[in-house]
Amino acid sequence: MVSIQNTTQSIRNQRRPKGYISSIATNFIHKRNPWVTAWWSCTFPGFGHISLGSYAKGFLLITWELIINVHAKINLAIIYSFTGRFELAKHALDKRWALLYAGVFVYAVFDSYRSTVDLNKFSILADREHSPIIPMKISTLEINYFDKRNPWVAEAWSILMPGAGHLYTHRLPTGFVVLVWYIMISYFSHSLECVHYSALGAFKQAIAVTDPQWMLFLPSLFGFVMYDVYVNTVEYNKLFEIEQAKFLVDNYQDPVFEMPL
């Protein structure tokens, strides 16, 4: 009977894990608002999936977004439309690429919403089943461990350099890829040159060097990394407290102790 109970408990813990720690990242599930996840997929397809920890699908969708958007000139058409230059928007848009955009865009929004709803259910089940969490992982490449991190420090690093905040919270896949994207977008948009000329008061020159097609990626990128790193750090700290509490209960609390109501 004891063997059967232990086997059942082991299978249950494997079915509904709360989190997984590897040498390069800590991936975990927690309750999220599915509309927020869908919104981030609207601003930039793939961001919603990365927020959920679905890295492979998220990176694939972001790569697709960059390739299709740049070739279709969608951002340029958006800028012309917002400024009332509708004829320029029509001429700027490349229909051969633009017609490829809609299907995958809608899928990214739908799938991120659906995945969030499902993962919220799994998160509730994992909490009820008291799934175990391994607090430390060491490999030949990296060391990853649970500790308390300051969400405002992570936020500050994300503002200074997108991706650095995720490196601070040891979400290396997101941090590395966001850093690469930010460097690429900054280079092609000439955003840093724009900042330099603006600081000197040469605003006309700043406008002249800017590529609006690439520049329009930056608000979504900055907004997402600032939101995602803050939420993940807060939830990461909660996971640290849950693991520590379970360890203390399992090893130091008297099993016949009656908890106060």
C-alpha cells in the first residue's frame, strides 16, 4: 500500500509541476490574465508566448514578425496612416508580403490566449497537489539557484539595456535573444544616432537619419521587456518562498501539529 501511494504521489508530481529549474533558466507557471497575454501578442507576435515561457514558439513567431513586417513595410504604412498620408501608406505597403501577415498574426493572438487559460488551470492544480520544486541546478556551463531578487533592479536594467533585466533574473534564453534583437533594431533604425543628435539639439538631422520602419519596433520591445521582467521577478520571488516553506514543513514541522484556523 505504501509503495502504491508513493508511486501515485510521484506520478502526480511529474504530471503537474509548478516550475522547472535548469542551468540556463527557471521556467514556471503562474496565474495570468489571458487578455494581457493576447495584448502582447497583438503588439508583437511572439511576446505573449515568451511571457508564458514558451520560448521555441515565441522565438519562431518573433522571427516571422521581423521578416514579414520589414519586407511588407507594415510599420511604414502604419506611420503614414497615423499621420493622414493614406496614399503614401498604400504605395509603401508590399501586398505580396502583407497578405502573408494576417493569418499568423491572428494565430499568435489566439494561441497565446488559449495557452494562458490552460496554464492557469495547471497552475491551480500544481498548487493543490504541492508539486515539489528543485531549488538549485549546477552544470558545466552555468549555475542557477533560487534567491530573492529585486523587481525594480530588474526593471532598471531592462530600461538601460533590454535583455539585461532577464539576465539578472537568470532567464538566459529571453535575455540573449532580446539583446540580439535590440542591437539589430537599434542598428537598422539608427535610434542611438537619433538620441545623439537630439541631445545636441540637431532635431532635423535626428529625423533625417531615423528609419521609421525599424524605429516602430522599439516601443513594443521596451514595453514588453519592462512588463515581463517585473512580473517574472515578482512571481519568481513567490516561487522561492513556496519552495522554502515546503522544505521547512517537510523537514522541521511536527506532522501532528495542528495549524491554527
